[in-house]
Amino acid sequence: MSSFASPLLDLRSTTPTDHALMRPGVRALALGVGVWLLVALVLAGLFWQSYRLDEDQAMSHLAELAHRQQIRNDVILHATQGLTVSLAGSLAPILQERRLARQILGTGLPPSAEAAFVRRAWERSTELLAGRPSLAGLSVITTEGEVLAGTQGMLMPPRDAGDRMALLEEAPAQGVDLLPPVHDPLLGGWQLPLVRRILAGDGSLLGFIEARIWLPALTSAIAESDLRRIVTATMLRDDGVILATYPADAEVLGRTARDFADTHWRVGGGAGRDLPDRPVLPADGSLAYDLSSAFRTLILVGAPPGWVTATWLGRMWPYLALSAAVLLTALLAIAAAARQIGRRAQAMARMRFQNMLLAAQQDSSLQGVAIVDDEGNLRYFNRQIENVWRLHGLLTAGQRIETMLDRIAAMLAEPCEIRRLAEECETLTAGTRREVLHLRDARRVECTVKALVDARGAVTGRIWSFLDVSAELRAEEAIRWRSDYDPLTHLPNRSLFKRRLSEMMIAAREEGESGALLYIDLDGFKWINDTRGHAIGDQLLIQVSDRLSACVRSRDGVARLGGDEFVVMLPRVSSEIDARNMARRILTAVAEPYSVDHHLCHLSASIGIVLFPSERDDVTALLKKADMSMYAAKADGKNRYCFFTPEMDAAAAERQRIEVDMRAALGTGQFVFHYQPIVDLARGELAGFEALLRWHHPTDGVLAPGRFVEVAEETGLINRISADAILQAARDLGPLLGARPELHLAVNLSVRQFQDESLVELLASLRAQGEVPLDRFLFEITESLMMSGDTNTRRMFDLVRGSGAKIAVDDFGTGYSSLVYLQNFPVDYLKVDRSFVANMLENEESRQLVSSILSMAKSLRMEAIAEGVENEAQMRHLQQQQCEFAQGYYFCRPLALQDALAFAEDREAMAVTTASLAAQ
């Protein structure tokens, strides 16, 4: 770009130019070079004349040596050619006769006949070999590639016979063909093959004659010369193939010489010297050549590059010394100027490098940078400023800054922003001015302006820098959003809700107004989430959040605390009526059916309501009160709302105290069983006991399960308490069975404990000990357990029954059990709830219900146990309905272990108690 021609720091610069700095040194250098050139020209003329004389003499010697070697090679090749011509004439009849014989027989010659032909061919061949030391060997080869006759080392066909035949078939009919050199492993040394065809009288091909010449014979003239230790020789075919070298170089033999086409063109024929700039062999320098037109071969003789100059320099040392002295004088004359020039050149090079480095850094920076002088002219800008403002090719060095600002203003949402910033920066003399500009395409660019001040404190310009911060700001906003909002429903999360609630409470106190907080928990959501999957549950939560948002006013707030818990903040509530109306609206909206992924779902909500502000309440306390009122709504039957009352706070404190005392009571023996007799109504005898858990509290006395079981189940302590109680019951069962071996012992199990794997482990441990007969145990469960539909529940039923224990459904009739569930689960007993027994004599509906339960038990082959028998009339009615067992205060209250043992052993007391039954 042309804009980068302006130096990075060239703002009203007073630094001398390059020419001013270099002028004195250039003059001195020009004078010294002039003197040096004058002396060099004089000496060069003398040197050149002397060198040409030596060169002509040396190259003439090389050309004579090349011509002598070519003549010798022609003699050897002519002799070998004559040999092959003579031998081809004498072998043609033999080979033609052999071909005729093979054609007549068809399948080949007999060994004896073949041997005869070979012998005749060998005799003819050996006659011609005598007295030819340059000839390494001879072979006669048929058209089928068979070696019919040959000297030692040439009887076997070569490994590359196929390629060799291809070369042989290209041999001329009248002359000979020079093939690439070969190495004979048997005789040793390199050989040059010459090939000639053997033709029949009719011109057909009968075979080939291959004669091989020792390569040293083709370089013998060079080897015998007085320059044999200096020169090199190369014999080439007309196509550039190297046939022989001196000294012998196996690596280049058979290869094609470099640039041979050019070499052959320049030769043109005859002899000469100074041929190629690129010698065939690397050691060649000056070259002489000689061309043989008869055999299309070229002899190149080369000498080392320093051969001519070595002789010449030996006689030219005085002249060289004089030249060196003159040149040294010239160099000393300009040394001072050169040193000065060097220093200044290094300084300028460092300055340029620093400028280039700064420019490169600016170009690779994420910031767009523009430097403006104090007159408002654009002196420098980097590439990034074009990228930020999309001004490629629109900025040039030297243009007014207003031109760039006009183009920037056209892209801004508020064009006047950049103008205002420019006006404010006109008076900027120190420090930095920074502002974020908003673009029409939603990008945001941070603009920074800084004044450039020289050593005297005068403003020489300003630096404008621009950085696109859109991605960083979007990332910060995304992080803030994720920290404040629920990613599923996009409602404010607990953190943002608490901040807004705190601000709302402060504003309510300052303005003297009231607000309300609605704590919402979805009824039945867990069951849908577990049975239909979390994907359905997530979509259900999204729809609930949309309905809640549609119910509230614009000034109200909705947030998701987590799971299926939501809150609604209502500012400026005039009375409880406003909060009550909003709660009703939310209950109605939540109760509408939901369609999620072709599934129809139904939900309801339990809402806790608390009003604020209060002098002592903070956000945490307010949430706690709302949570307590929500649980009160759930306890009242769900799908309703409940306002917070002070009694709830007291109940929560009591629950917390119970939990703390309960944890301290674990393992201390405070939890014990009291045993209530179960009577066989048909026989009027004691059938067993129900183990009823009691807590011997150190301050509150004996507590019934209603005071602590609910807290134990919520906190998860019920498993530990129940496990300890079962172990205690197992220990107590031994003495009870000692008094009455036919007794059974009923123990209540909570839903949580029945579904816990530790129950199976506990029963397995008791069975392994063998001290307690598990078939005397009767475990009582609630009917809601069968309604869960959990596959683990059925598995636990089978495991408990498999241990030998029996199962009873406690308080049957108070829930929603059906005949289907009773048929699918292995239940042994049904326990009729005390509420039905208490009213069955006065209430027809209760009486019919008791009768139905007893009939159902008989039809399912189960036995029934009636609870809460208070008088003789109830006992007689149950006996008439053929109820098998009963328990209640009419027979006996729950007893401690020793009293229960005494009751079991006192058969007379039991008989008096059940006398009326026996009379029936």
C-alpha cells in the first residue's frame, strides 16, 4: 500500500535526510574508487596479455592430446569393426544352416547336433581373436537371445537379457553400434560393447556379434601422456552417453552427459578447445575436444580450473605485489570516510529496522492505529484500521483526518459521537481520551485518542486507536447472564432473585409500602420426571415458567430457585387480597393440562405466601417463612395456598429441636418398642404382638411416633432408627416366643426403609445368625407403597417374602389401593384402619366399608386384623363378620417388654379378657 511509504515517526521531523548524511563519505569513496579503477585497468591489460599467451599454449597442448587419443580410438574401433564384419560373413552360413535344421525338426535340435553348431561357431570366432590385446571378448547371440559361442565371461546371457536384446536389435546392418559400457564380474574391469547384425542371404536376421573392447585401451593415449596426472578424458557417443573416462569413473559410465545437446551443437565437427561452460566431469576446467565422424564419438580432454593460472601466477608474483600495494594505498585513503559512512549507515539501518518492526507490530495488532500531525493530516495508518472500519483502499497517507472521520460517522448509530470526540481531543495535551462507539451493525468499537508531545512539551500530533470490543462485551454479557439466569427457563435464578428481593424490601421500607412473596412448588412433578424422563420434565418446567410469567404484572418478578420450585415477587401489595388473588390465578394456570411431546400431563401447585417488610426479616428469613407456608399447603392436601403464621415458625423451631434431639438419641437406647397384643377372635387366644415404637425423651417423656416419625423420614434418620428397632425386636422376640411359641410379631416399616437395600442385608444377617425365626415376623407397610409403580418395590416384596417374613398392609382403606394392586403384590394380611372400626356401629358407610374389606381379604385368601377395638360391641361385630384378628384398648394397651411377657404368660387373665369371645 502507498500509505506505508510514510515513516512511522515522521511527524514534523528535523532529522537530516539520507543524502545529507552520506554526501561527505560518498565524495571520498568516489575518489578512492577512481584511483583504484585507473590502476586496475593498467594492470589488467598487462595481466590479460600474459594470461592469453599461457592459455593458448596450454589449450593447444590439450587439443593435440585429444586429437591423438581420437586417432588411436578410431584405429581400435576400425579393427574391431573389421573383425565383426569378417566374423558375420563366416558365421552366417552356420547360423542359417542351424535355423534350417531347427525348422525341419520343429521341436529343436538334438544335443549332439547343437554341440556341433556351437563348435563350428567357436572355431570360426577364436581364429579371429588371436593377437588382439584390446579386445576383451566376443560372443555370438542368436535372435532368440541364446549365446551360441563366446569367450570366457560371455557365454551366459546377461541378467537384463530383455533390455540387452532390445539394444542388439537396434544394431545397424552394415556398421557397428556402440552400446553403453558394461562391467564384467568374471574377468574384472569395464568393457565397451560393439554390436553387428548377422544377416542371411535374403537379408533376414540370423543373430548378433558382440565384441567388447577394454576401456583402458580407449584412453591409453591420455594415460601415456606427460599430463596424465592432471587431465581428464571423456569419450561420448553422439547422443551424450558416456562410453569411457580417464581416470575410470564407474558412477558416470553409461549415463548421459549434462547439456550434451548444446555441446554437440557447438562442436559442429572437427576439433577445437574451450568448449562447454559446464564440463562433463566435475574436475574439468578448460576443455579440448575432437570428433570422430566415422564412429560418431567425441573425445573431451579437460584440465583443472587452476591449471592455466598456476603457471601464469608463478611468473606474475611481482606484478601482483605491485598491484596489491597500489590497491592498499587506495583503500587506506578512503578508510576514514568508509568508517564514517559505516557508522551512519548502521544508525540509519537500525532506525529503519525499528520503524519496520513498529510498523509490523502495528499491522499485526488487533488495534487499528492512525497517526495524525498537528495540522490534521493523516501520516500513518495500519491495516487493522481498515479491517475495523471496512475502509479497504479508501485511506491514503496525507489526506485530512476529517475524511476518515466522515466515513466512520456514516457507520455509527449516533454519527455525532465521533465529531464530539474529535472536538474534545483538539485541546488534548496530555493523558488519554477513551470512548466506546456504537455501530449500526450492532458492533462496538473502543476509540482511544492520545496526544504526541515532543521533548519541549509541544503537541506534534495525535494517535487514534480503534479496537473492536464486540466479542469481549458479548462474552461478558453472556457470563453475567449465565450467573443471573436459569439456562432452562430463562428466568432469574436464585442469586439474581435474592438481589432483587433485597432491593424490593429496602424500597418497601423506605416508601412505607407492602409486598408479598409467593413460594411455589409443583405437585406431582417428580413422578412425571421419573416416569416419563427428564426431557419431558424440562419441557414441562418451561411451560410452567411461561404460564407464571403470563400471570404476573409487568412490575412483578418471577424466578426459578431450582428443581420444580419457583417464586413470585409482588411489590406494592395493598392487602392480603392482592396476594390471594394472584395465588388463585397461578393455581388455575398451573392446573391446566400440558401437552409435551404428544404426552398429556397434569400438575398442581402448592403455594406459600408471606408479606413483607418486617423489621427483623432479611431475604433468608423471608424465604424460610415462605418455604414453611408452602409445606403447610402441601400438608393440607396440595393444590392450594397458605399464608405464613407465627405458629408455623414455632412449629419449625419445634421440628428443628426434635431433629437435633433425635440425632443425639441415636445409639443411646432411647428408642424402644411397646407391644400391643393381637387377639385371635375365633379362638379367643393371644395370637401375637404389634411392636409400637416409642421414644423415651429425656425431658419430654415417652413420645409416640406421631411426634417424631415425620421428621425422621424427612431427614433420612428413619432408616437408622428402624434398623436399630428391628434388631431390638429380634432380641425381644426370643423371650416372647419362650412364653408363647405360636406368637408372631408385627413391625411397622416406612416407605423409605422398605425401598432401601439395607433392609435385605439386615434380614439376611438375622437369618444367617439363626437365632431369630424370621417366619414369626410380620412387616407392616402403607398401601401408598404399592401405588408407586416402582419395579424396585416389587423386587423388595419378593426379597422380604423370600426371607420367610410376612407382609401386612397397614391402615387399609384410607388410601387409594385397588384390587389390581392387591392381586399383583404378595400380601398376607390386611389391617382395617381404626377410623372405620370406631364408627362402624354408628355409621352405615363405615360398617359397609369394613364388611367390604373383610370380604375382599377372604376372596384374596388374606387374613384381616382390625385395629382400634375399644368395646365389646365392636369386638362382637367383628367376630360376626368373621374377622380373624383384632387389637385395641379393649384387650390391652401397649405394654413394655416385661409387662408383655407377663401378659403372655398369664393365660387366666387372657381367658377372662376373651371370655365373651369364647362364649360365642
